[in-house]
Amino acid sequence: MVGGACITASASVARNGNGTGALRCGFTQSPYGRLGIYITLGDTSCRTGEFLIHRSFYTAGTPTKFGDMERYPDGWICGGQMGTYSCDKPSPSHPTKAVLGLACRGVGDGVGCPRVEPYPAS
């Protein structure tokens, strides 16, 4: 399981101008601390992204072949560890929608919740 209690929905979802990442659109709270929320693919709202990451910490899904990922009845597959969490729909290998949650405190090398996500956008 992976998410945290939703605390706030904020700012509109927008891609970084150079196409290399997504802007942080909100935050959620997890058992491990605050997470920044990024919509990295598709038209998912920030509030939905916060909910998805939150749910994955507190509600078990069905285990999948994607390692530490679990499938939920609404078709989302969520998982993660060490400060980096994600939800994809319909699958991690062929997503049409994707959400990323990054720990705001360093949990490992380079993990944090910067204004612009540090990974290439999907």
C-alpha cells in the first residue's frame, strides 16, 4: 500500500515549459510525511491525484505482476517505495494517465518535492 491523507488541492495542473517534467500541483500526507503531487500524463485533476496517492497507503488493492504495484477497482494501478510513489491507468507499461507522488523530505538520494518534477514527463 502507498498514499496519505489528502490535505490540500492547489494550483492548476501544467507541464513545465520545456516538456521535461510536470509542475507540482498539490500535496498529500502519508505515514512517512508530506508528498508533492504531479500529474505526469493525461487529464487527471490534481485533487484526483492526491486521492489516488493517499488511497494507496491506506486501502489495499489486488497485487499485480508489476512488482510492488496494486490494482484498484476503478482501474488505477498504484505503488512505490522510498519516497517515490505512482499511479497509472490502465497499466504502468502503457499508461494513458499517470500521477506521481514525491516525498518532500529527503528519503534517499535526490528525493524531494520540487516545484517541477525532476523526471522526464511520460
